[in-house]
Amino acid sequence: MCLILFSFKQHPRYPLIIAANRDEFYNRGSSPAAFWDDEPGMLAGKDLVAGGTWFGVTRSGRIAAITNYREPGFHRMDAPSRGDLVTGYLRGAEAPEEYLKKLDKEAGRYNGFSLILGEPGNLYYFSNRREGFQRLAPGLYGLSNHLLNTAWPKVERGKRALAGILSGGGDPDPEELFHILADRSRPPDDHLPHTGVGLEWERILSSLFITSPVYGTRSSTVLLVHGEGRVTFVEKVFNSAPEPLQVTRHEFDIERTGDKGKTRHDGQGR
């Protein structure tokens, strides 16, 4: 992902609400979110180049998402894929703390990243561009291609919009969250961060929904987890055009001991 906005234990009925955009080059192959053939309990998109994912959830309630850390000039071509960090957690059974303790010892092998993982009531943040991992307190958070809650204009704008939706107290409407993610407005130049990519790219990358001739937002995803364990996962897939190529919706109950779970899948595409 390149933008993750999330509410953690801020809504009376939904302990976790996530709205996220994945930005990537248009020519990099990927597949829409689905339950994987070799991991039928894991719902995620797939990067067809490296084989990992950027965001996923399992029937047992494990959740993980990753963003790259923008630092031009420090990218190593021989580094392992950061998408494996997401699938590694989702496929496993380790507690979040144990997974992150092991990752902390080898995190320097990877290019810069920020990782959110855990379960709906127990979330953690880790970046290999800061020391240690953090168990998250209830709150409203935003993450782009830097550290958690770095006050880039797109992060602050997205958090304000998400807070506005939550202030009503009603059940969150996925389309309202997608409306936030579809924001193509750009801040003034004097509000832009300076990350070393040059002014024109700072402008392009400053909107919540990114468009350019070669790179942009490839998918927008909304995840809602109800306090009773009902998961709603909706994904819109894009590829340079303003309208989505495909919209997919998955709903299921988080499995409990002895419960095989129930799943409903509604999809439409063109």
C-alpha cells in the first residue's frame, strides 16, 4: 500500500475500519483480492512479479498491510520482497509480538517499509526505519510512505475526512470511505514534503488517489470489522482509467474454535 487510513477502537460497533490505496506502476502485473488457492483461509491481492501481497486478512482474523518507505537512492535491487512480510504473517500462527521480534533481527535486509499487523483488537506497527515495534493504542491513524502519522498533507487530509465520517456514529458506508480514497486534489507546493524525488513527482504523489502516465493508484480497499466478528472487504481495481476495472466484495465471519465460518462473495467486473 501507499496510503493506509484506519480507525482502531474508535467506533462503538466497528473496532477496526481501514481505507487504503495501493499505488504502483501500471505495467506491474497483479491479481485482485481473492482467497488464494494454496492458502484458502487468506484473502489478499497478489503481486504477480514477486508473489507477495500488500494487504490481506484471514478467516481467523489475522490482518497485515505494508507501505514502502520513500527514500530514493537507497533502494537495493537485491533486497528480498517486502510483500513476503505480509504473507509471512498471514500464513503463520505466531502471535504478533513473536513475529515482529523475529523480523526485527533481519529487517535490515529489506528496503524501507512500514508494517501494520495483528488482529482486530490487537494491532502493532513496525518500520525498519525506526527502532523497535509499537503496540497501537486506540486512535485514528494515517500511514503513507514514511513513518506512522507523519503529517504529510495527504495523510492529514485523509485522517480529517475519516474522522468526519466517524463523527456521525452510524455504521460506516464503504462508498463514503472510497470517496475519501478517490480524492485527486493536490496541496500547494509549499506544503509538499521533500523526499528527494523532485518537485514534479512530489506533486504527483501528493494526492490520495494518484494519476500519471506511468504510475498511479492501482487499487482502493475498504475493510470493516464488526465487534461481533463480521468482516466486510471491498476492493476496487484500477489501471490508469478513472473508473474501476473491477469491484469485488467479500464477507465472512472470523472463525472461532470449532467454527468453519461462513463466507459470502459478491463480485462484479468488466
